Amino acid sequence: MVRQLRGGQQNNGLILANGGVLSYQHAICISKNPRRDGSQYPDSSVLKSQIDMPIPPIDLEAEGKAEIEARSKLITTSRLNGFHPAFPPLKRELHARATEFLQNYDPDLSDSQRTVREAIAKICSNFPEEYWARKDETHQFPTELHSALASQGWLGICLPQRYGGSELGISEAAIMMQTISESGAGMTGASSIHMNIFGLEPVEKFGTDEQKEKWLTPLIDGRERACFGVTEPNTGLDTLKLQSTARRDGDRYVLSGQKIWISTAQKAEKILILVRTTPLDRVQKRSQGLSLFYTDLHVPQVEITEIPKMGRAAVDTNTLFFDDWPVPVTDRVGEENEGFKMILHGMNAERILIGAEALGLGFAALRRAALYAGRERYSDVRLARIKESNTH
């Protein structure tokens, strides 16, 4: 995988193994720390003296996650020969500073993944950490982020282009969710749009053309929001034992039961809900007897109660109680009693995305810790100098 990279003062984060410094700023920051093999980087004073001399583009071939190999068309050798004799030839590990905001140097990213990360990072840069702190303190849903992503078509990243989506894969969606979380939005920002990314995969795979047109288009362009109704208080994670029921009554179903831990139900206009249409003791397989519906949520028969919680206060979490809730047959997704296998198309993707979001949150925490440590170290040095000057 060959990338063309340009050196200079702005692109900090990469160092060439043969002694060429692709980024002076990064090298200055780490030059006093030992490399992994115990040897030292060039002295920072030497690097500082080179800072006003730009480096031309370089072709690099990335190998795996950690190594880069400088190809034959490297930097003018007169600038680099003798720069530092301790550098080993050709190969060197690839670094990105922990303090960088949404670095984009990962050589394992494909072109489409890198494009997604750059675009989402640009959007997220308009929503600093102060924005998220304010949303959390005031318990306000981040509608501005939702609108910004919708306006550029990102809410349908995995959905078909004919309905306004991007029709990309789960890996691009994972990059998107990691970037949002890593930007400082954390799980608040990620969960505010989570349902858009994975939730309606069952509709896309098993819905009719009429249902897709009716449901996917307004979700992708941001006119509607949806929530996900599976978990119940008496069954927990054992989905096959769900107790909420749907009874067929002519051209409609009548739903009764309860759901818990339903995110964004206060704001969502729609719900993708899994309920039992055949009693568990009357099915041949435990995976049968459940049906999937996508329908209007805010109706008189549904009581939505928010659950108080610590953290992620900007995105509501709720319990749902419903009795004699009429749902049209046309709101059923796929065949009756086959809802479990359909819902897995969304739930399996959800696990991947949550892992990516957690990874982004970890990078955000590392960035904050590194910045804090840098400030504290500077403060300690400054205080020591002040104390020393006062003793003389």
C-alpha cells in the first residue's frame, strides 16, 4: 500500500527510519525519549535548526500496522546524510502522538475508510468538548450533530444509495462511529445516531420496496429518528424468552407488554420492536415465534418513562409500557414469527460498532491524559525553577 506523504511543520507524526524526519515537530517532542530498542532519537536542538527547511513529498510503502519502508525516491540525500548515525537503515515504526486530535496516519485504512474518517473528523471539529459538557449538564439531545451528519448524507452510511444512503460497509461505519466517539463526543455522540447506522438493516434486507421507500428515506435525511425495542425487564439478554406479545386482529396487530433501556425514545418518532406472536411452548424452535415491527412510537397506548442515570445524560434512556397498542399489518417487517433471525442483522452489526465507539473513547481518554500530563510536567518544572531562584 503506497501513500504519498508530505513533510513540514503541520503534519506531525511520522519519522523515516533512514534518518529523514517527515515531521520536525513530532521528532522534537519525542527526541529525548528512548526508542523501543533503547537508542536515542536525534537531539532536539539539531531538529529545531532544520524546522524552516521543508521536506518534499516522499513515497512510502506501509507494512502491517507498525512498519514503514522508505523506497528509492527518498529525500535529497545531501540533506540527510550524516543527520544522525544512530538511525537504523530503512525500517522504522510508525508513530502518532497521543496528544493529536483525530490523527489520520493509520496505514491499515483503505481509501474509503480514510475518506470517511477525514469527513467525519471535519464535522466533529465543530463540536468541541465544551459542547458535549453543556449538553450533558442540561440533558439536551445533540440535535446539531444529528443535523450536521444528516445534511451531508452520513446517517445512511450503510444503507442503499437509492434511498439517499452511501451504501458503504460495516468497516466504514465502524470508522465513522470511532471518530465521533474519539472526537470528545464519547458514547453520548455515538448513541445519538447509533440506531441510524445499524438499526434498520433488517428493513433493508427483509422489507418490501414500499416499506424501504417509506421508512429509510426520512431516516437517512434526518426528518425522522428511530429507537430499538428488544430488551425486557424480565428476560434481560435472553431474547428468545421475550414476553411482550402481538395478537393478530384483522388488518392490525395489538401489542401489549414492556421494554427497558430504550435509548432516544423521548425524541424518536419510530421504533423497531421485537415481540412474541406465537407462545414459546407452541413453536418447534426457540428462535421462532417472534415478529418484527417498525411503527409509530408516540401514541396514547405507549407510556414512555425516562430512567435517571449517571453520565450520557444528553441521550435519554427509557422504559416503555404498552397495552392494546394497535399496529398495522403493513408495519410488520418480513414474515410473521421470523423476527429473531431478522433482528440479528442489526444486532450483530451493533456489537462491532459499539466496540469501535469504545476504542474511540479510549483514544480520547489517552489524549486527555497525555495533555494533562504534559501540562503538569511543565508546571512541576516551572515551580522547581521558581523555588530554586527563591533560594538564592
